[in-house]
Amino acid sequence: MTASRDTILVVDPAGQLARRMPAQGITSAAWVWLNVDSAQPVDGRADDSAPSVAIVVRAPNDNTDWVESMHRLRAGRLNLPVIIIDDEPNLDRALIALRNRAFDYRPLDSTLDELAEVAQRAIAFCCQAMSRRRIADELVQVVSELARQSFPVDAD
């Protein structure tokens, strides 16, 4: 985790997670929690206000909106890790979540410590992926420059 506080965007249409987690426990975590009741695209900013991870809580009797929420959240930032929390977890929904690139699929009765651990892993995974991508981009630039120097193009 970084020295600054990471932002976790929580999409909780029915307020289930907020009712289960004591406010003191959530605010004492090392994150800023943004609780919203619908998913909107998360833009690609890299500043402190951009969420590090999103948690989507599957509302009771909701069979599709949570999947759409994942896609809407990622509309502007494909590498945003999304954790799905389900009040009635089952294998079929877990498979749907993972096929749609959810970082994890957890039951609603997960403790704050369990959610914190999963969110921490998601943030670390995302940071590692961004570092690898940055290194690959730098390598492409170096190789391109070496190719230009080794094989100059005549401007006749």
C-alpha cells in the first residue's frame, strides 16, 4: 500500500455492506471509502481521487445489474480491479464474475479484515501490472531509438 490513502469505490445499491460494516471500522481502515448507489465509468486518472479498487455489492434478486456495473466501472479504466460481494453466493455467479474479469468474488458475510486483505491484494496486483506495462513501454522506446540509430532512413 502507498503512503497515501487508497480510495475504494463501493457500489452498494441496497446499502447491504454499509449496514453490515460498522462505520468506525470502515473509516479506520487505511482507505477512503466512496459509497455510491450506481456504477458510473471510472476515468483513467492516476491522481489521488481515482479509485484504486471497486467493490460491487450484488443486490438481492439482482441477476444482471452487478455484471453491467463491472463493465460500466471499467469503461474508462480497463485495469480497475473489481471485487464482487454477494449476499447469496453460488458457483454459477462466481463463474460469471470471474469470466467477466472480477478480481475476486466474496460472500456478503466477509469480515472487514477479509475485505481489506482482498482489496490490498487487488491494489498490489494492479500496481505490479502497471509497473510491468511501464517497463515494457520504456523497452519499446529504447529498442525503437536503437533501430533508428542503427538503420537511419535517408531523407532524399
